[in-house]
Amino acid sequence: MGVEEIVLLNAEDEAVGTAPKAESHHRDTPYHLAFSCYVVDTEGRVLITQRALGKRTFPGVWTGSCCGHPGPGEGLRGAVIRRLRDELGLLDESLESLTPVLPGFHYRAVADDGTVEHERCPVVRATVPAGTSVRANRAEVEAAEWWTWKECLDLVDRPESSPWYRLQLAELAPLGEPRDWPDAGTAPLPPALGW
């Protein structure tokens, strides 16, 4: 397997190059393309995960279902499906829908060790049937649990939540229950990222 690369962005969210992912996250992480995904089942529960304790950046924090970095030339939909499979064992055929809900989301956060995340990070909802099983990849995910929306909202006030989770929930909470989040469409996605 080759070296995983991230897509570097300028201030207009246009691709300006690539860089190896493993070497790019440090105290001066360049602005780059990413995504977050919230898996919601047909009963309205949300899959919340704890990042593996061995992760280089933000180990052990609790956050949404999965996140990742679209590779060069990879669309958002393909990147989400790839990471859902690799991190959680969710197969394409188990997904009822993928919906962009916060296509304009971006953030910058600094970990306790000084490592910076600086991402244009569209947020997507993946809908699955109730009872869908998850097989967490322990290199990526320490724990994966189905939570009620109230439990998700309560996590915002806990220090073990990720900084991007807290920022995303500030925008997602006003949209109502996760099953009701409106489709924001693909037009607001960054120029560097197709659907």
C-alpha cells in the first residue's frame, strides 16, 4: 500500500498540492481537505466513537462516527464509504443514504501536545438500518457505541469530546434530530472536492 496523501488547500479552498498524511500533522499543520461522518440508524441513534489510544493526533477523544481525508482526485462520497468500511466495517450495501449536512464546515484546533488540525471538513450523515453491526478497526477506533441524540448533545460539555465534535454539534443541534437534518446539497462543497 502506498503512502496516504492529503490534499492541501489555499484560502479559497482550492487544491494547491498534496503531502504525506503521516508527516503533515504537527504544530504547523497546513490547511487541508478532510471530512466527518455521523452514522444514524433508522431509530435515530447515532454511532459515536472513541479514537484509538495509539492515534498520533487527538488519541482517545470521543467524536462522531468516522473522519478521514479524501485522497487526491477522490470524491467525498467515495472517501466516506472507504473510511466507513476501513474504520467500522460498514459495507456500501448497508448504507441507505449519504447526505451532506454541513458542506461548508472548517475548523482549526490545537491538541494538548501542540499538534494542530486545520481542515476544511464537510460533514456528512450516513443512514443505516437499525441493528446494523459494526466491526471497529482497533488501529483507528477504541470504542464504538450507539447513542441517543440527547447523549450526543451531553457529550459536548465533557472534556473528552473532540474539539471538532463540539464545533460541529453547535451547528448540527439547531437542525433538530439527526434523521431530520436537511440535505444541504453539494454546491457548497469546496472547489477541490467533488461528490
